[in-house]
Amino acid sequence: MKLLALTLLAGAALAADNEVEGLLFGVSHHFQNRDQYQYREANPGVGLSYWRSIGENVAVGVSVASYRNSYDMNSMALVPGAKYEKTDGAFSYGVITGLGSVSGYDTERLCPHLSGFMGWERVKLHAAYLPYKQGCDQARPASSALVAWIGISIVKW
């Protein structure tokens, strides 16, 4: 009975639409407090996202990333979330939302995430607006920012 259950679960996992996406970070542009602090707007880094389809155009997954943040400090992010993606031929577009844990600031914090993306074939350009949040880093002035990165679909099955 256990063997049958494991076989059915493995078959369901293989039959499901799954995707692993490599992430290349990125750039940012800050809007407030530019006269008080010189933000780093080149934010290099790498990450991975795993997505599993749960319905037509909808997937759930998790992203992990390591990058240099705008305060010139190393950051790590773990962001579970959901994705809506529409495909028209080779062109795709959609939104991703999630709530992630981000380190590399005065304190580790939870950050809501909403981004849009569009792409051609397996390469997508992602962009997100991060709202102004006072007090997330006590030693430096806060600023809202527009951030961008590239996602490359490594494998789909």
C-alpha cells in the first residue's frame, strides 16, 4: 500500500507543471533621501525560484537569493509566493506576490513583495516597486525604490 501511494505521488509530481528559474540581480533606483545617503544602485547577485503549477496560469513556489543591497551590504532573501503568468505564443507576462524574509539590514525583516514581469521564450525581465518604509534600517535613511532583475527558465517539466 505504501509503495502504491509513493508511486502515485511521484507520478503526480512528474505530471505537474514545474519550473526552475535562475535569477540574476539587478539594479535599483531610489526616490527619497538621495541627498542624505548615496545608495548603491548596482545590486549584483544570484538566486533560484521553484514554481509548481496549481491551476491554469497559476503557480506557487519559493525563491532564494543572495545579493548586494543598496546599503552595500550582503543580503539573503527567502520568499514563498504565488505567480500568475499568461503566455501568448513565445511572449509571457504576469505578476508575482509573496512575503519574504530578508537579511542584511539592521534587523532581519519580513517584506511584502509584488512584482511584474514580461519576457520572450525563457528569459524574463522582472521589476518591482518597494515602498518607502521608515525605520527598517536605523542607521541609514529609508527610501522607496524601483528594482529590476532578470529571470532565466532553466528547466520546465
